[in-house]
Amino acid sequence: MVDDNQIKDIIQVIKKVADYDFSDYSIKSFQRRIDKILEDYRLDFNGLVKRIYSSSPEEMEKLIADITVNTTELFRNPIVWHSVKYRILPKLKDNEKIDIWHAGCSTGQEVYSMLILLKEMGMLDKVNVYASDINQLAIDKAKKGEYIYRFNIEYLQNFDEVIRKNPYNFEEYNDVPYSRYFDIDQELDKISIKNEYKDIAIFKKQDLVKRENVFYKKFDVIMCRNVLIYFNLKLQSQILNFFYDNLKFPGYLVLGYHESILGNEVVKFHKKHYYYTKKLI
Ligand SMILES: C[S@@+](CC[C@H](N)C(=O)[O-])C[C@H]1O[C@@H](n2cnc3c(N)ncnc32)[C@H](O)[C@@H]1O
């Protein structure tokens, strides 16, 4: 197991060799990832340092992919999607154009969930959907929109919760077939997003640490779920301010189910159901 000093050294080496700064990541989860990398790559601390110094750009991308946690699912935490469906999107439906950004989109399931919901709500034509992540390999996967079926079957239940059922009126049941949005091939163990939904979102690599708006837009909705938990409070606060500055007014910020805004930024947002709205200050 690497100790705190070794973690700091690894962070410095990555910073020197590539343009990534993990100094303000939460040290514990970073440490767990490095321990796993050492095990998987069968290296010790010195071996990893050497490897980073000699890595090609592709190897560096692989390392970044291994450092970051990319767990995601379709319609993750349906109750949060109920907020999006019944509280956020209805407030935007009369806008001429709507801009939505998924920051830390991982392999894209959250983005496709949004596209499906927008389509079902008849809003897809007026929405620009942007998505970004630090992990290029995850972005490549997101663009493809192809996933392993057996790992995703259970998330079709989330689809049912959000798209088919109405938690506020159980009489109402929307019998939307999965085939409207997915091609499922059980023999090949593959579930793919239908082609017509693949080229809608604009995916870009982006490191939130740099706080650069790579889409040159302000957004009506920012979804940044289960990303800030990997950062320390200082970096969380910087990113929340960055989101504040890049939200329109009114603007909606959706964090992960277990995440909330702490610290000085509480005064900049109103907490609602499972989301935040931008306050004018
Ligand atoms: C646990 S996943 C969350 C995915 C999705 N938002 C969800 O909730 O299902 C966290 C994502 O944050 C990304 N991430 C971590 N650090 C980042 C950074 N500095 N800039 C952009 N994305 C980052 C990771 O690559 C990963 O894909």
C-alpha cells in the first residue's frame, strides 16, 4: 500500500509528465485507485513512477482511465430523474432553446438517459446536449453508445421507473418499448443505443480542474453527478463557483443522490427536491 507521501510524489510526477493535476483530489479514494493500479500492473511504487515517466500519450490516457472511477448507469437514482422530469424540464419547456451539460459523463449512460427523457417529453428538438469527461477512453465509449447487456439489464428497471411509471399517478403507465431506444442482442451480450440518438450529444474531453468552459456556452441545466465526491472541499468549492458562473438564470444544477453543496457556496444556490437552482446574488 502506498503512503501519503508516495501519493503526493505520484501526483507530482503525473503533473510534470502530463497536463493533469490531481493535487486536490480526495486523497483516500486516489490512494485506493493507485493501490489497485499497482496490483493490476504488478508494479511497486518506484516501478509506477518509472512507468509514468516513460509512458506514451496513449499509456497516459489509460492511466487516467484507471485512476478515475467511471461507474455509471442508465437513469441512475430514478428519484433524481423524477426531479428532472417533473420539476426541471417542465419549467424550461417554453424556452426557444435549452442547453444541458453533463460534466463527468463517463461512458454516456446519463447522457442517453437525458436524450430518451427529452424525446418522451417532446422536447428533444429544442435541446442542445453537451457532455464532457477527463477520461478519453470513457468518452470514446460514450460516443459509441454500446454496452454489455448483462451488466445493464438491471438498469432497465430504472428506465421503467422514470419513463414508464408516474410516481405521482400510478394509474398512468406509459408502455414505452425498450426497442424504441435500444437494440438488444442477447447472443452478443450487447445493448446499444439506437443510431438516431448517437449523434445528438456533443462529447468533449475536459478536465474540470482547469475550469475552462470548452463548449463556450452558458447552460440551463448542469448535471454533475458523482464527480465532486472525488475532490477535496477546496476543489469542490472552485468547481461549484465555476458552475455558478456558467449557469444561466434561472439555471438548474443536479448533483449525485448522496451529494450536497457545503461551505460558502450554499448562499449561491437554493436547495430544491433533488437539485439546486441558481440564486441571483
Ligand atoms: C462515478 S463517474 C459519474 C458518472 C455519471 N455522472 C454518473 O453519475 O453516473 C465520475 C466521472 O467523473 C470523471 N472525472 C473525474 N475527474 C474529472 C475531472 N477532473 N474532470 C472531468 N471529469 C472528471 C471520471 O472520469 C468519471 O467518468
